Amino acid sequence: MTSTSIAIPDQFQIKELVNQNTYLVGGALIPWRGKTSEVYSTISSTKDYKPTLLGTIPTLGKKEAINALDAAVSAYNKGQGLWPTMKVVDRIACMEKFVEQMKTKREEVVKLLMWEIGKNLPDSEKEFDRTVEYIYDTIEDYKQMDRDSAKFEKNSGVNAHIRRGPLGVVLCLGPYNYPLNETFALLIPALIMGNTVIFKPAKHGVLLISPLLEAFQNSFPKGAVNIIYGRGRAVAAPIMQTGKIDVLALIGNSKSANALQNQHPKSNRLRLVLGLEAKNPAIVLPDADLDLAIDECIAGATSFNGQRCTALKILYVHENIVEEFNKRFSEKVDALKFGNPWEDGAKLTPLPEPDKPLYIQKLIDDATENGAKVINTKGGETTENYIFPAVLYPVTKDMRVFQEEQFGPVIPIVPFSDIEEPLDDMAESNYGQQVSLFGKDVKTLAPLIDTLVNLVCRVNLNSSCQRGPDVYPFTGRKDSAVATLSVHDALRSFSIRTFVASKDNDYNNAILKDLMDSRASNFVSTDYIL
């Protein structure tokens, strides 16, 4: 396998470096003249392989991190700040202003998605468009939430006006595999609910935020959203150590999440919204439609090179069909096209982490030393920035690839004779996000579904695991998630029910009427958003 050396189309060339020399704190784009970090792509611009320099970002430290925290705390101002007390309709107007400006940056963001993380062109465009759609859907759901709460309730002689209020200051850390979509799935609902936010982009997929900085700056009140750069240890840890963070919103690795939680001096006061690892299995029953199962398993295991928490990371195939499955599956994997992200039909693209091919090779070596074989012809072929997906069979529990979330192009297949085998493994697993179940006999499927819904949070029937549509709940059991992300659920994850109550008497009712008639309170209001 040789590395790609075709000419890069003009519209996808990096003609100017993105030297991000400002960061957003307190409503100002603050110039940075200190140390910077170079951002490289593992995609080569030359025939002789060489990583491509894309630009630079500020290497901020504790001082800048605390300044960002102070700006967020000041903007929240003990719940008295402009943003947390703003009328819902006005917060929505700010968000609408932002998304309209964001849409003008599509071409720049999509190009950086391809170069920074190696996501192919259709998927990069889909990530941008899906994020825009997510923002509009969030706005609509927020309107409905406000409509539903534009009323008073009365129970046991007490009137109550119940709404959802912000939680405070949110530290938001997104993942590299969906640096726009999944980051904004945290950031947007946190913001629109009235929280103030400190956001640090992921290590890979950091420059693609640059085109959006001015939109953040001029769409929201100062301090409502603050964007900083640097290593997590240098900027996130000092922020957590102050105890002033009310919500940790993180999609990534549980080790990072645990480390940051442990930095907070008042852990019982820290709300968590976490999307973490998964080891999502496919279970292929003997009566499964093999054509369908193979196509869905390939999509689930190899889409974006398996670098998705929702990827299929282990395949359980019934022993009666495993030989046929393996043969056809391996041939289809080998037929996948490797290329640069803008190449037509490129399903496999360069890995953004320079050390990932070596890690995957170690998993392959460990498996083969313990009795597995690489059963596809191209499996394990390596270039400077890629390792071709290796289909491993038979995989057993004593192999690293069985235990670890590989997050890359290697596909373990486990044969089974009794359905209790995969069920036992799932019950013992540290993870519980999703499963794909392939089969058609209703009498077999029914009890299986009834069990699987108690082990994971989404059972995909004859289809690969995925996050979307974004209106559906996205969460997990055990070490896979804390809280639920979807358009509907995320607004609730970043808020708390809060209400004004008064005894039902003439004195109080007159005051409430005056409050509503005067429109002096943004909270006590029955104004209705159409």
C-alpha cells in the first residue's frame, strides 16, 4: 500500500497558514504574543511524505485560564448577569444571529475539518450542516419549552410559576472526532439556557473554530462565551481547582473526565454532562440477512476509520454463519478505497493522530500472538499516516483488542454458539452505550431486545450504531456517559427546574398580576413565543 500522491484540487489547498493569535475572553478578542503551538496535518502536501503545517494556536497557561474563568463568573454575576436574566426571546435572538454568521464560514470550516482530522469531504460537509440544523432545532425546542412554562399552576392552595433556570458556569471540552458537531452539542444548549461558558477546543480540530470566533464575539454579551487554547493540564485543571465551575461538559475519555472531577474541591456541587467511551458490539444471529448485516457492520466499524464512540468495535457472529460472514466481510473491507479526504469515493482517510498506526499495530500483534489471524488480505498494511483495517479472527477475552476501545481501524470478530456468551460479555463490560442486533425471527428477537435495553441505551435493529437523529436521546450506562444529550434532553441537562411560589390569596395574587402587567420580571411572565 503506497501513500497518496495525487495533486490537491485548488479549492482544498492550504494557501495561507491559519495563525490564530487571539483568544476570546470577556467579549474581547485578546491578542496573544506569547508562546504558540504549531498545528500539523498528517496529510502530506508533497509526493515525499511530510506532515503539513496548517497554522498555530496560542499556548495559554494558568493566568489566561483564570482570566477566562473570572470573565465567565463575572458575566453570570451570582445569577444577576445580563445573560442569565435575559428574556428567552432575546437569548434566542443572540443564537439566531450567531448561526446566521456561522453559515457564511461553511467552506473554511469544512476544509479545515478535512485537513485537521482527515474526515472525508461528504462527512465534513454533513458535520457542518448537521450542526447548523442542531442549533435551529435547539432554538425551536427552547421556544416550545418556554411556551409550556408560560403559565401558573395551582395545587393545595399554592400558585407556582415553574421554569428552567441556568446552573452557572460551564467548562466545555469537546472531542477531536466531531470537533464541531459534538462540541456544539454541549456548547449550544449550555449557552442558550443562560449559563456562561468557558470552551477549550480539542487538540485535533482546533483551527476550525478560528473562523467562528468573531461570530461568537459579536453575537453574545461579553463573558457569556469564552474560548481559550492550550493543554488541558495547563488551562482546564487550574479552572477546576478553583471550585467555581458548576458544570463539567466533556465528550472524550473517562480518564480525562475523572482527572478533572478530582481537581474540583466540592465534587458534590459539580454537575456532570459527559459522553465517554464505548465498546459497542454487533450481534449477528444465524438467521440474519448476511448482505444487510455485512454492509451495516462495515459502515459501523470503518466509518471515519472507526474513530467514533458509536462505532462497532467488536462483532459477535454465530458459529453457523461465521465462515461465510468472514469471507464476504473481509473482501468488502479490502475493497474500501483509501485516499485523501477530498478524493471521490474515499472511505478510508489519513489518521489525525501520528501515533495511532503504531497503537493499532500493537493491538494486531497482541491478538495474533494469542491465536487470532488477520483474515483480510490488506489488513495491517501501513503508510506514514495510515494502517489499513485489520479483520481479526477468532478474538478471545485475553486479547487487548477485546478489552480496549480501539478507536481506530481494527475489527475483532468473536464466534459464539450460545447467545448468553455475548450477553454475559456485555453485562461484564465497563461500557453500555449501544448494540447492533441482526436477525429476523421475532420469537428470538423479542426476549433479546428486552434484555439488551437493560444493558445499553440504544438497540439498533438490523442497522449499525449511530448518534443521530439528534432529536433522539444520546447517552450510555456505566462508564459510557453521564446525563443525556439530544436536542430535547440537552436543554434539561444544562438547566434546573426553578419556580416562584405564593399562597393563593388576594394580596399575593394582586402582586403577581402587577408583576405580569408591568413586565418588570423576565422570569414571572406569561408572554408566549410563537
